[in-house]
Amino acid sequence: MRVTIYAVGRLKAGPERDLSARYFDRFSKTGTSQGLAFNRIVELPESRASNSATRKREECLALEKALAADSLLIVLDERGKTPDSNQFAEMLGAWCDAGKRDLAITIGGADGHDSALLERADAVISFGAMTWPHQLVRILLAEQLYRATTILAGHPYHRN
């Protein structure tokens, strides 16, 4: 299953970009043996609209335009379910075993996601009740994708 990350906003050069790249590289190297292939990161511009609702709607439209119509969709949102790492790995593994071809994971802008995207999602996941900057969310996501592949492979990186 090809995994593509869609992020509203651009991650500038610096330690956050380097750390996320390190984990995405690890994911790309370990994921293929588990049926998970890192495809790419698509960065979409943040809306410049004057109010939150309009910004979310414009960003939602840009995301929907970029997403493949038949891909599974995970939306990262602070109000989503908070699976543990094993549950996240099991979800990815089950989708792979079911023969799903593409998985899109979205990281929203500063205002979050529009309800239309949340309704379309196959899963809405949270990294906790706190609000995280999108730079850190990208790092957390990259690490959890890598961790999921090690869990699926039975590798000792994830200790229970």
C-alpha cells in the first residue's frame, strides 16, 4: 500500500525537517517488507482567507483536489480517536492485507480540517488532546509510521 502524506503548509529547512526526513527514510526502508511503501509528501499552501471557516474550506478543497479518489484517508485531527502504536500498526496491516492500494494521510493547517474532509475519512486520528504545530505532527507521524512497520515485522524497536 502506497502511503502519501498531504500537509497544509510547508516545512522549512531546519531540525524539524531533518528529523521528519530521517523517520520517513526509515519508514521507506522498512515498510516495503510489510507491504507499506512511502510514496511522497505533498505540501499545499495555507489559505490566506480572513476567517477560520473560509480558510478550512479552501484548504479542504485543495486537499480534495490533490487526493486520489479511491485512496483510503486518515485525517489527523485533535478530536479523533487516539490509538496506541500497536492499534495503529494493526490498522495499517489490516488495510494492506485487504489489498488496499493507496493511503492518504492529511495534516491540516493552523485552523484544522473542514468537516467535509472529516466526514470522508476512513479514520480520524489524534496524537492527543493537545494542539500540536504541524511541524511536530509531521515528525510524530513519520516516527509512528516507522514504528508501525517495526511492530508488523516483530522488530524490537517497539518494546512492550
